[in-house]
Amino acid sequence: MKLSDLGWDRYFEEEFKPFQDMGFSAMRISRENRGKYIAYGEQGEYACEISGKFRFETASKGGFPSVGDWVAVSERSNENKATIHGLVPRKNAFSRKVAGEVTDEQVIAANLDYVFIVTGLDLNFNLRRIERYLSVAWESGAVPVILLNKSDLCPDAEDRKNEVESIALEVDVHAISASQNLGMEILGRYISAGRTVAFLGSSGVGKSTIINTLLGTDRLEVREVSDSNSKGRHTTTFRELIILPNGGMVIDTPGMRELQVWGDEEGLKHVFDDIEELALDCRFRDCSHGDEPGCAVQKAINNNILSPERFESYLKLKREYGYLAKRQSMKASAVEKEKWKEIKKFARELKKKNKDR
């Protein structure tokens, strides 16, 4: 297997040079599950573990390898095992905030060409959820594409597609049915040798069915979706990079119960470009788009140009990005404070030693 078949290019070749000088080999992470890794290299598939030094020096969760990452390893070829010593800088990554109160990054998939946002054309269909995924997808640096799966179950599939296109500016939107193999040929436009795409969406939208159809075999387990709420159980329990027969690569991910934002507001601005443009015409530069006079956003809502639901979605995500920024600032301040605390402690100890002499 050539590294180029796994997406290796000049960018990674340049970034890997310091590791190459240290005698390490390059591999790409294909599976990560609770700190255990499988990676592909030129000699095939290896079971990998992180070195103690790498673990000690990595301060945040986002600094550890994730599926799609390139890593520097030392190989034990006779055992088909390797030790991971470093992470090659990423081109991009689809990330979310970790669950709970901790302010840290969880990398879902790295080094992507496209992000497929999958939603079902059943009771799973939700424009506000699509806006959230789009916001994070644009933050990733990969190109988002929206797949409306289960078109065979929706008599109004074309209308739904038009609704999504109205909120997903400059994004390709496709209605497909993986189970009936309808519209699947369009994916060949995005998936080709050396390219990597990730399938993202809530549980039950059919990500595994789509990948099975691309593979031409039922490799991934698929479960029935509840008729009452169109929710599925988490069939996929870990993230995995899969090589397709045509040489392209897909990353399957577990369904997400929640997608907390990560990054700054650039992705938000891209998704809600229409609202950002309207805001430029507000009378006051610091308009909150509430009850201020001369608010162009409220005028658009009153004239049925902008839906109140879309505006509320924008405000909610904007609040979340603002809250994240504050938490990140507080965390950075705490780290800086702890660093200076250690420096002062070292200075006091050094002063005491010099005095005792």
C-alpha cells in the first residue's frame, strides 16, 4: 500500500520531515476506541499505542490522535505493532466541544476533503439541526455536502430539498435513498482515490447503510429505526476509516446525541450570511436586533423575508460560540496563572538555595 493511496501529499510530506529525521515512519489512524488505535502504513495494518513521552507532553484531548490523523511511529514489524511518538499537524478537523462542563476539543475526524452531513427525510428532518452541523462543518476547513437520505419514504422530497437549499448557501444538497440505491451515483463526484470524506449525523439517519452501499457489502451493522420517532440506536460505536473499492476513503462515525460547537464564529457567519448581510443595514452598529429602531433584521422578519425560527437558531448558536470563547479565555488564564505560580515557586527555591550557600 502506498501512502498516497491513504491521502498522503506534499503538505504531510513537508510537515513530517522533523519526524523523518528522527527515524520514524508515517501511518494513518484508521480506528480509535478508548485510547486504542489501529493504523495503516505501507506494510499494512498495525495495532498502535501512544508512547509515555507523547502522553505526558500532550495537554489537551484534542492533541491526541483521532481517526484520519497522520502519526509518527516506530514499528515492530514482526508483531504488526507500533508506538506513536507524535502527531503530524492536521490540514483540518471536524471537532466539537467535549460533553459536560470541561472546555476541551473532541476531534471527530481529521484531514478531510468533504464532510457529508446526513439527515433522514422522515421524522429526523430538522432544519435547525442542519444549521448547527453546517456551522461546525465550515469551521472544520473541509467542504460540507448535505445528504437527505430515505427519499423513497418522503413524497415531498423535492420540497424538503428546496427548504434545505434555502438555508445552506453555497452547499451541495442531494436527496438519496441508500436502501433503494437511488441517487447514490452522485457520491462518485466527491469520493475518489486518495480523497477522504466523513459521514456525520444523528443516529438512525442511515450513515452505515450508505457506506455499505458504497462498499457493495453489508460490512457495517444496520438496525431498524423506530417508527414512532425515527430515532435509531447507536449501531456504530466507534469511528473508523474505511477504504472503498475505488480507492476513496470514508469515515463512519457514531450517531451524535448532541453537537456542541467548537471554534470561533467564522462557520456561523458562513451559514447565516443572509442575516450578517441584513445586519449591515441596521441603523446602529451595535444593534442587538431586538426592539431598536431601524433594525434591518427585525424588518426582514416582519416582511416575511427572514423566518423567526432561523433568526432564533442564529442567536442560539451565537450565544454558544460566545460562551465557548469566554470559557476558553478563562481556561487560558488559569493555565497562565498556574505557569507563573510554578515559575515563582522555582525562583523562591533557587533563592533559598543560593542563600544557604
